[in-house]
Amino acid sequence: MPLYPEQASNFAPNVDALMVYITAICLFFAVAITAAVIFFFFKYRRKSAGGVGVPIHGDMRLEVIWLVVPLILSLTMFAGGAVVYVDFRRPPMDTLDIYVVGKQWMWKAQQPTGLREINELHVPVGRNVKLILASEDVIHNFSVPDFRVKMDVVPGHYNTLWFRPTKPGKYHFYCSQYCGTNHALMGGWVTVLEPTEYEAWLSGSSSADANPLVAGEKLFAEKACNTCHLSDGKGRAPSLNGVYEGKVLLADGSTVTADDAYIRESILAPAAKVVAGYQPVMPTFQGQLTEEQIIALTAYIKSLQSQPVPATGAGIAPAGKK
Amino acid sequence: MSTTPAARPSATPGNTLPREHYLNATYGIRSWLLTTDHKRIALLYLVSVTFFFFIGGAFATMIRIHLLTPNGYLVTAETYNKLFTMHGVAMIFFFLIPSIPAVLGNFLIPLMIGAKDLAFPKINLLSWYIYLVGGSFVLYSFSTGGLDTGWTFYTPLSSVYSNSAVTPAVIGVFINGFSSILTGLNFIVTIHTMRAPGMTWFRLPLFVWAHYATSIIFILGTPVIAITLLLAGLERMLHLGFFNPALGGDPILFQHLFWFYSHPAVYIMILPAMGVISEIIPTFARKPIFGYTFIAGSSIAIAVIGFFVWAHHMFLTGESAYAALTFSLLSYLVAIPSAVKVFNWTSTLYKGSISWDTPMLYALGFIGLFLVGGLTGLFLACLGLDIHIHDTYFVVAHFHYIMVGGAVMGYVGGLHFWWPKITGRLYPEFLARIAAVTLFIGFNLTFFPQFILGYLGMPRRYHSYPPEFQVFNVMSTAGASILALGYLLPMVYLIWSMRYGTVAGRNPWPATGLEWQTDSPPLTENFDVTPEVTWEAYDFVNRPDLGLDVKGAPSLAPAHGDD
């Protein structure tokens, strides 16, 4: 019977090390206190019916010791946990980004090439992978015990989860946040492939139809985004060329990074962060787009990065990104 | 093990029940349903919380049977989800939260401080009726479609997507909240204003301190859960957008509000149990509790710090990493006062005169189980480790060790300890020891395997699971059958003893508290004359009235303690 799951990601050894460290400390205290209780229980068993104990009321030195020592040990546990967690919450820059959408009761993933998977996820070994998580309905949680990672998938938010698989193989993933009737069936397999196999797998099953760029470009026209977001920056709305991952100057003087979450918010709640120099005229698309369509639009907007910013539109939307 | 040399000095066959006491003062159903006697109201609560305990227990039994096989043995996915939800709602809101405060606290606080009743006897009765009304709404929900949201009622599942009877359930929990608030108010006012002459704050039994701390949480926390669930109900009924992102709400907001109460609620469950243990240990070790002020102060510290740790339930919701760091640190801080209590209880045993009576077995069982429950909290407070064990069976095991291993062991132990005071009769000692040991073993067999299941990655609230997890699930179910036996046994012999038990006398153990200075069962007015307190808490040596062999006791220089 195994006592811990397979170690198949960069986080697994660190999380297990925390487990061993905290278990060791706790085991020490648990054994010491249990031994003391049992020892006293026998040693000071009542000898006569009227017997009384020695009236000891307390000891200040002992109280201070057992306030301070557990406090110090606790702080070391806190620090160890904090290091791993901060690493987990800060994905590196060079990630392979995969969109994952949860809905009652299935997982849909989309590779950067547009390849879609349901209740499956293929990733290359040794590569930093970032999952961008969205929910169509209730709160879910994407969890891979063999990687020691999980993250809630919250409607109305984008959460991210990153890991670096270290071992090829097939690993269970689960929904860990109770989400209704078939919560327990909302799982699947992560397949970790050698990089060459991963490339072969991608090209073997890819199809242009599924390409989010194509779908996104179509939506961009269908939803009439292109009537205001002119690429030369002369429209009623800022040009989106090169906006992705750049800094955007807002009407209130602050700046934000145009990441996935910002783009999503700007589509669903355009009035929340208005770009400097523009009127809040954009209507909300709340309820008119599925999470997957938002992902497609985001993918299209991302692709605009590679196009040169027209000279006439300079200095308007993207402030800072070269 | 049926007889010990430490037979109880006053529990001799010569005892007779007092001629008049609160149980025979008046007769008839009206005299119970309209009573304002805190002792009778405590018994009304005893019956009602026991009812909900058996409802919750029946659901738990079905859950454990269902999980015997990977594909589920007993019910459909939908029914399974309802079972664990209703198990949680019944146990938490209608058994664990009221159990010790509303039964033992209600019965004992006035007796312990030398008062005739609580400060507001009619409000006390009102609390019970509110509890009944709230409970009826919840039972209505259970019986008309059930409830499948999880006891956490997370939105938008509960407010939009669930097809079960959510609305009556949230109304029931909302109403029940007022019962807690009024009980807390009653306790605080009583403890402040109705202490007998000489009963200073630092002569109060630690049980009273624990209930004072609990009452603070009742009053400050309960309104938040009540309003939060009401908002979720309004979102469901009227489609107002509080938590549903499609209507401009935020589901994370619900979690913040929910846990702002529901984490302190854990301390509502465990603090009174700690109070019980703090009474039992000095009584059966026959010596003053070690570090009185530290145990009393740690109750208050737990109540206060406990309000600032709620977001540790939300480390993986995407909350700011800075918030997560803060809440992790605060969660470690709240562990310290709990540790202080355990160290002090253990030290109290040192050089005691320890009897092996049943309440003491429960107290020692409590220390062992609370130790495991508390220490595993350190694992979950650890940010890096929580990424892996969050929302797995590790969490399930952890909080059952606290709530069942801790709170319920404290409650059952306390029932045994004060049973002679409540009924005037003793429970059968031998059977009671068997039950205590059965509970301890059954509990560990049920829940320890779940720690391993959790670390292996089995998520909670799963009606079916991959086959590799079956071994530990079977172990857990086997343990649960022993545990169930451990609960049925006291149920049977406690009822039996109400008629056939040995008459206990005023102070069978003997113990030092004021509640033992009056008849068992007490008069309706509790005391013939208002008692005057001239001794410190848990002082056995300067109490010739207890009839103990003080001269033969190993003596010590005057206490250098802190009380």
C-alpha cells in the first residue's frame, strides 16, 4: 500500500518535503504527550479512596517554554509552506499556455495550436506548463495529486495553475471542488509525453477548424468588435495591436497589464477599466459569449501582437510595450 | 476493571434522592413546554440535539456503507450528495453547535456560579423554540427533495444551479442563528451579573470561561452567516446578483462571508468541549488545574484570533498571495493557545491522584484525538502543503478529529460527568468504560485511514472513486460500525440508569464546583441559600467538606502558582 502518490512534477518533491518535516515535528509532540499522559495515568493512579494530588498550581517558566517553542516551530512551518506557495502562485515567463474550461461535469482543454481535448490533457515533459482556468457555471477545482497541484476554477475569474511535469506517464486529474451531481465523475487523465512525441501528437490531430485564431477572428467580426477597434487606432476604441502583455494607461491615471484576465474583464465589463483618451462606449458582452468564445477572442487579440503597430496609431493604446 | 480501590466516598447505597427537585416540582407536558427553568430547558435541548444527532448519524452510516465499493454500493450520485450535505447540516448547525452550550452550558452555568437561573429565563426558552422552528424548516427541506449543495452552500451552485430544496434549508439555518445569538447573550449577561458572593472571575470554573469565549463568537459571528445565507436565498428566489457572476456578483465574496462565521464556528464546537475537559481532569486527578490563567486566557485568545483566520479555507480560490500568506501566519498563531491547553492538561496529571472513572477516560481520549486533530491543522495551515491536501479526505479526517474526536468526546464525557447531577443517579460504570474505549478505537479506525486517502489524493464529496482507494475506504467503514456501537451503548444505559441507576448523592466524585454543593438533582431554585465562595477553583486541600484524606496527601509548600 503506497502512502504517497507518485512524484511527477517539480512541486511534488517540495510538497512531500514539507509533509515529512511537519510530520516529524508533530509526531514528536504527539508521542511525547501521549507517553506522558499514559505514564502519569499509571504512575499516579489513585491509591486510596480519599487520596488527593499534590496541589501544584502552575509554573511560569514552563508556560513560557510551551508558548515560545511551538511558536518558533510553527513559524518554520509557515516559512517553508510560504516558499513553495509563492513559487506555485508565480508562473515563470516561458510557459506553454493551455486553456482549460470546466463545466458541469466535464473538462475542456485547448492547446496553443487550437487542438481541443475533453477530459484529457497532453503536456510535454520538462516544459513549464500554465493552465488558464475558467468555469462556465459553478466553482470547480482542477487537481492533479501526482503533481501536488490544484486550483479552483471560479466563474467570473481566470485562475492560473502551473507545473513542470518531470516524468512521462498517465496521471489522474480530478475536480476537487464539489460542483453538483456528477462531481465525482468530472475527472480524466493528464498524459505526459516526451517533447518529440508531444509535437507528433499535436500535428497528428490538429485541425484548422479548431484553431482559436480562426474562430476568434470570425467572432471579432461577427460581434462587430472590428468596427471600433480599428487597427490604425483611429476608431472609437483603442487599437488592439500589440496590446497583449503590454501596459495599458487607464482613464484614472493607473496602468494595468493586459493579461488574459484584463482582456476577459474588458469584454465582459468594459466600463471597469477604461483606456485613457477613450469614452466608455463599449457595451458589455456578459452572457453573450461562452468561456470558449472568450478564449478564442483572447487568442486572436494575442495574435495581433506580431503585427506592426501602425505609425498613425502610436501613443494611444499600448503605453510602454515596445 | 469494574472495581477500583478508589470507590467513590459518597456514592454509597445509603444515598436517597431529595424529596423535591426540579424534575418533580411540577408535572405535565405544559410544565415542560412552558418552563423557564434552565435545567429543564437544558433537557429539552438534550432531547432535540440527540434527535438531530441520530438523523445525522443515520446519514453518516449510509455514506460509509455506500463507499464500501469504488462505484458506490447503496445509492445514486444525486442521493449520495444529499446524504453528505444533510449529514453536515444536521450535525453542524443542529447538533454540534448547540450540543455542549445549550445542554451542559444551560444546565450548569447558573449552578456553577451560584445563581438561581440564567439572566433571561424566558429568552432561554425562546431560544429553544427558535431552534425548533429552524430545525423544522431544515427537516422540511430534507423531506421534500433534500439538499445537495454541501453544508458550505457555495454559490453559484446553491443559489443558481442546485435543483434541491435549498430555500427552506437556508431559511432554517437563518432562523436557527437567532437561537445561538440569544443563548450567547444570556450566558454573557449571566456570567457578568449573577455570580455568587466570592465567585470572582478567577475563581470561575474553566467551563464557564470557555462558554464566555464561545458566547462572544455566538454574538459576533452568527449574524454574518445568517445574513450570508439569506443573501444566497434571495439570489436564488429573486435573482438578485450578490454572488452569481452572470448577474454581476462574485462567488468568492460568499466564501469570505461564509467562513468569517464558519471558521469561528469550529471554535464554538471545540471551546465548550475544552471547558468540559478542564473540569474533568482536575476532578479525577484531585488537584488544581495546572496554569489556570493560561487555560482561561487561551479560551479568549482562541475566540479572538479565531476571527482572523477564515481565509485559510480559500488558499486556492485565486485570492491574493499576500492574503494567503497573512492568513496562513494567523492560522499558526491560533494553534498556540490550543497547544497551551494540552500542555497544561497533561501537566495537571503530574503527581495527581488519578482515578480511572469513565469521565476521565473520555478526557484522556479527548487529549489524544484533539492532539491528532489539532496537529493536522498545522499541515493544512501550511500554504505549500495545502495545495496538495486541500479539499481531499485529509481535510475530512482533520475536522472529524476536531469535531467528533474533540467536541463529541467532550460532550459525551461531560454527560457522564454531570449525569448524577442531572438525574440524581449514576450510570453503570463498567458498561460506560467499555463504551468509552469502543468509541476511541472505533473513531480512530474510521478516520485515521482518511488521512492517508487524502494524501494519496482522493477528493472529498465523491460518490465513486478509483479502485486504488478502496482498501482505506473499507477500513474506514469497518471502523464506523464500531463507532456506531460506541454511540448506541451510552444511549441505552444512560436511559436505563435514569430509573435503575444507583442514587448518586450530592457529590459522588467528589468535585469542587458549586454545582456539587446542592442536591442531585437540584431544586428548581438550584440552592436553598445563595452560596458564598471562599475557596479557589479546584482546591481539594482546603475543602474539609469533601471528606478527602488531606492529611495523608503528599504536601507541598504554598502554591506559587498563578491563580
